[in-house]
Amino acid sequence: MFNPLINSNMGTTNNQPVQQAQGMAQQPAAKESKAMIALQKNIGDNVLARVTELEQAGELVLPSGYTVGNALKMAWLNLQTVKDKNGRPALEVCTQTSICNCLLEMVIKGESVAKKQCYFIVAGNQLTFWEDYRGKLMRALRDTELARVTAQVVYKGDNFVYTVDEYGQYQLEKHETSMENINMQNILGAYAVAVRKDGTRWLEVMSMEQIRKSWQQGAAKGNSGAHTNFTDQMCKKTVISRACKIALGAAVEEADEPDTAAMQRQAAQQPQEATELYQNIEEAAQVVDVETGEVLEPVQEACGEAANEPLNLFNAQENKPAETETRKCPL
């Protein structure tokens, strides 16, 4: 005979294992969420404390309108999507010191990951900071006497005339072109007119051969979809970057061009052993003059005297105290 009480009890008994399994699955997720929140708070507090210390020491003046808290929040969201070449989250494999250093360098330069002015890549167990050409342009307009930079492409058939003034700087005399000349296969070069705030200007000129040599520094060797389909825009970007580098004074640790930075980002995703990867990144990460292809100085020599020792912007962190207590703001 049907007994609803028995059936009801059986149903309850059958559901209990499912509910227990769901509860057990939720517990690790909750713990992971709490750990992530704690990590964010710890790193955020360290960076904010260091920024405050630099400001009080007069070594750092933040740009007007730059909100450190907002920049750090956006960077943290971005960091949760950054992975190493094995697909492991950067927040799991990278040391907290290296993460703090990258966030601090971003703040020191007044840049934003959300605006694609910079980005992070994983090298072994270290998170590294790389500046995009957008960031370099933004800093040149913000921190130097540069008021604007305008780039154009020179095509075969154009009437392009430039001279050298009494200061040895190129000056644009004339550039006459037409729609019939626009052809990606007939680009002869590109130039950028850099105008200072006092109205004076200079001209940066690069032939197509120079531009392609610059592209050779990148992992794609100038053969990416962007280089092939939007050659004119990539030429403009390259000559703008050169003009900004000159305006910024080309500080040693800031002399890497965007194509070089992209090479590091792509190299970090190649399938190889972590130790080998870290060595390769350090070997590849050299200060390169992309206009000439000349290797100027290894990054380890530019960042610190000790070989294989990552730059530490904090007084003391996980492994050992830094050799210097503070780092001057590079702006």
C-alpha cells in the first residue's frame, strides 16, 4: 500500500547527498573569494602606503586628475585575466612583490591599464610592467613641452619636401598628395610633426626601410594582420613613438618601443619550461633602439646591479631588503 510518509522520507533522504555536495562545492569557492579579497587589500594597502611615502618625501607628484584608487581597481580587474604561458593566473604564480612593483610603476607614471596605456605580462614567477605607445604619447603631452604630434604617410607620387634648419632639425616645407597615390604597397615612409607649447616644431622622418627595421624588433616581424592590413596606421604609430621618445629624453629604462614590448608579451606565452622562459625573457628584454636595431644595454644593468634580481620599488618585501630605500620618480 502506498505510504506518502515513507515516500516523503525517501525523497528527503535522496536529496541530502546532493545538498551536501553543493554545500561542499560552495565552501572552497567562498574561501577562494575571501583569499582574493585579502590579497587585493594587502597589495593595495602596500602600494598606497608606498605612494604616500613617496609623496611625503617629495619624490612623487601625481598628475592632476589621476586617481590612484581608481587606477588600482581597474588594474586589479585586469590582473585577474592575465595568465602565464601555461594558462595559470598571474595572481597565483607571481610574487606579491613583483605585483606591487608593477602597480606602483603604473601609478608613478600616471598611467591606466583600462586606457591601454600599459599592460602586464608574466615572466616566470615575476609580473612585469610594459608601457604601450599610447602611454608614451600621453606622458609626452603631459610631462614635456610637447603640445601635439601629427603623423602622415608619404606615398609614391607625393611631392614631399623637407629641409634642415639652423639647429640641425628637420622641418616640413611641403607635402602635396592625392587620393590616387594612396596605396599600401607604395608607401615610401612616414613623418611626424611635433609641435612644442611655445609654437616651435620639428620633424621626425622615417623611410619605409627604417620603419620595417623597427618592426623587425617585434615578434611578428611586421607580418601581423595589423601591419599587413593597416600599414599606414602602423607607420604613423611608429614615427609618433619615435617623436615621443625624443621628447621624453629616452630614459634608459623607458627606451623599449611598443613592438619590443609586444615581443615580450608574446614570448611569455610560448610553451617552454618556466625557468627557461624567465631566462629567455631576461635575455630578450634589452634596451633596443628600434630605429637602428642597436642593442644599447641589457635591462638587468639598467634596473639594478645584481644580475637576475628584479627591480624592487619597495623598502623590503618577501625575500630580502632592497639595496636602496626609495626610488626617484622617473617623470
